[in-house]
Amino acid sequence: RRFRMTCACGAITTGELPEGVPPTCVGPRLQAVLTTLTGRYRLSRREAQEVVVSLYGPKAEVALGTIFSLERRSSEALGAVYKEALCAVRQSETANLDETGWREDKRKAWLWGAITRTLSVFRIDRRRSAEAFHALMGEDYPGDIQTDRWVSYHSHAKTRRGLCWAHLKRDFKALTELGHKGATRIGNAGLGAEAAVTRAYRRYLAGEIAHSSLRPLLQAERCRLERVLAWGRASTERKAAALCRDVLRRYTSLWTFTRREGVEPTNNRAERALRKAVLWRKGSFGSDSPEGSRFAERMLTVSESLRSQGR
């Protein structure tokens, strides 16, 4: 209890706590448990409230408003760690990037993720644009990125950007199901190239071939697909022609993984990292405020990074 009084001028003066006395009845360990339950394991605050009572008894009972306050305190405590992880990702040699829908204050937003082998950094932005991409990775990120074909990443150099073959596989498969002869030819050529890429990269991962062997091994398939896409630009099937034109504009980026060691032919690393964020959004409908978004960013960043490090 702290004594508080109001001065004649209207100012309120509150006594200070003695050194070492915390300002709340909840200590750091219970705070960590509660915020881990809500921010890592996606329990509702009411469920977290019930869980700690089940684990520790009535002494651990806290109000829902207290859990809100603890989340804010945890977010503030993780601020420096979050900035450190963000700086490390911006200095990395390669990163997988992806974005997914989010809600902030009942308005549309986007949760962006930048993933390396040991770090996962998330950032919530109102925009799904190149500006949001640069806000995450910096204006002049020098490393390689692995992405889908979304336009926000087009500002990055084509030779330092890899495109996801798993996304393309779905697009080529869709062409074979249109019932159009030309589209089917394009789709089958794309699926054949994707299968060749997958086989070759698996051999590299298994240590059967060196990374320098990928490019000559896939050169014939690369030329074959390019010819089919060039032919397909004039297709009477609108979707097939549009896909051919789009892929050809960024054809160099399809094969970045053969030139740049560390770049993968798929963006599965980012897709997996964002799954927990998607589940959080589905369960909580996003965040109600910018402060809630900061809590989500930092908890996702810390929990996913520690998981990838086996900690």
C-alpha cells in the first residue's frame, strides 16, 4: 500500500515503494507463465487465468485486467531483445520472407515474417507494400531473400531474390485443370520442371552432389521451360498467358538457388513459421491496439526463434 494525497493545486502525490518491493503482487515467474500461455500457446486470457489456479492453487488467482497489464510489462521487457533480433536478421546473408493477414483495432493489417535458420522476426504493419517490406528488412538489405511472387518484393534485385517453386507448382497444377490444351501443355511443362528441381535439390541436401552441380544439372530443364513459357505468352487462355508473362519477367529469380548457396527453392521455412501466427489470429481475431500488436510481434519472435534454436 502506498499513501497518496491530493494537493490544494490538484496535483496527486504518491509515496514510493521501498527498494526491492515490486509494484504488483505478481512476480516475474508467474508473469512469464501467464504471458507464455497467452502469447505462445494461444490460450485465451480467461483460460490462462484458470490454468494457473489449477497448477498453483488459489494463491495464483489474478484478475483478467492484471493479465492485460502483465502482457504489457512482458512486451516492454522484450523490447530490447526484439530489436537485437531484428538487427541480426537485417545483417543476415539470406532470409525467407512471407506475410499473412492480421487485424489491428478491427481494421485490416498484415503480419510480416523474416526467417533465418536461427531467428524468426515478425512485424505487424497496416500495409502490404514495398514500404512495409523495407520497414522490416531495412532500405538496403544486402542479402538474398526467398519469397513468393508478391509485388512488394520486386524492388529487391532479381539475382538476389529466389522464387518459391512450391507456389508455382500449385499454379501450374491449376493450369492442367482448366481443360484448355495450351494451358495443359504449359502446366505439364511447369510441373516437370518443378519435379526436376525437387529431385536435384534433394540430392544436394543428401550430399550426393555439390551445390556447383545444380546449375549444369538443371540447365536443360531451365531452357525447356523458358521456351514453353515464351510460347504460352500468346495463349488464348487468359490465366495461362498471364502466368507465363509474370514468370518470365522474374525468370532469373526462379534459379537463384542454383547460384547462391543458402537460398532454397521453396519458401517453406517462412510458411511454417507463420502457421502459429495464423492460428493466433484465428483464435483472437488479431489485436485490439498497437500495444497488443507489439506484444504479438515480440512473443512470436522470441518463441519461434527459441524453438528454431532448440531452446
